[in-house]
Amino acid sequence: MVEDFEQDDFDMIAPSAKRVLVALSQFEKGLLVTVALLHKKTGLMPEALNDAVQHLSKSKLIDIPDAAKRHGPYNFNTVEITDFGRQVLAKFG
């Protein structure tokens, strides 16, 4: 699957989304990261963090396990990086 993802695809990811992906990659596999912790790690404000998470989720680089749950001004409660997200980051990050 990572073979279908090219450098141009990675380059088109917004810097804020890359920051989220890198932050999530620092956690062990299978760990759900809360919005509060992700905000603390990235320093992104709600709108930027929501946009980054949405973009990464659509690209299948992260997973939002319970998308219906929301936390305050955020459109999600927890997220985790996918295996695909880790592979893309290892190859292009």
C-alpha cells in the first residue's frame, strides 16, 4: 500500500498535518492518543488540529476510532496512527 503513496503525495500534506503525524508516531502502536495530549504535543489550535486530523484520516494515515465522540471544540476525542501512516512517515518523513 505504501508503494502507491509517492513523494508528491507526502509533499502535499500540510505542515500542520505532518506535525500531527510525527507526534502520533512517537506513541507505541495501538495506543489511542487523546485530543488534549495531541494538542499539547503539537501546539495546534482547534481549527488547525481538526483540519489536520481530518486530512490524515481521509488519507488513511491515522484512525479516529469513535468519530462520533467529540471533545470541546475538537471534532474527535482520540486518534491513533495507522500502520500505513508509520510506513509513509518512515519512507518520506
